[in-house]
Amino acid sequence: MTIDTQMTLALLQELLMALQANDADSCNLIASMQTRHHGQD
């Protein structure tokens, strides 16, 4: 499994946990982190 795949899965897991906790601030933070990560390609 590549590092990009691992990073994407980790971010999705964090986003899922934030959604389950209904934590909008965490959701926004995780989404911005993922956007920055994919912008590096």
C-alpha cells in the first residue's frame, strides 16, 4: 500500500470519526488537510 493510499485512508477515518461525533470544526480541519495533501501532487 502506497503512502498516498495510507494517508487518504487515515484522513477518511478521521473524517468519519468527526462526523460520528458531529464535530463540525474537526470535519472542516480534516477536509482542509486532505485538500492540501492532494494539492501537492
